[in-house]
Amino acid sequence: MLFISLEMRHQPFFGWIKDLSAADPTTIFNLFGLIPWDPPSFMIIGIWPILMGASMWVQQKLNPAPADPVQAKIFAFFPLFLTIILASFPSGLVVYWTVNNILTIAQQWVINKKTTVKTN
């Protein structure tokens, strides 16, 4: 939807995000703009995708561990995989997923405190 929504096109959000329909322009491979080097497009992993991956990892740690060890290994790799894959998505979508993850972490933390659920 962000690719075709005319109202969101070229709208600034906050800080370095100048267009919510474009990918995060920062990248870890040039120290977020401190090094004057433009990496190839497949290497662009910005701050918001990294925050999204970190919030996915924290969210995963709050949930009970799967019983199957193979499934646990796949789930452990999943936040890193999605961070790389979703880094080129529109920054508005990545911001939405990150905020949603943070709210879900807060909700799961409250639920875990009210019950006696053992986490990883």
C-alpha cells in the first residue's frame, strides 16, 4: 500500500526519514553516513530494520521455547533473516512493525508478570 498511496509519498517522518515510502536511507556499512561510501543496494540495512530485528529477538525471548530443538534453531535465526529481507521495504512499514513489536513486548511482559509463564 505504501508504494501506491499518494498521500504518504515523500512525507517526512522523523530525523533522517525523508520519505515513508522509501527504504531507510541509513546503513550500518558506512557507519550511518559517517563514512563517505555508498554501499551496494543489497548491503543497505538501516537503523529502523536493525531496531525491528532487535525487537523481534526480544519478543521471541519473551515467548515460551518450542519443544522441538530443530524448530528452536530455526526460530533463533528468524529475526536475523527477516532483518536482512525486510531492510529494503518502505521505512513507514518497518517503523510500523517496530512499534508493533515494542507494544507486543510490553503486552507480553505484563501477561508474563501476571501469570507464571517460564520464558527462555
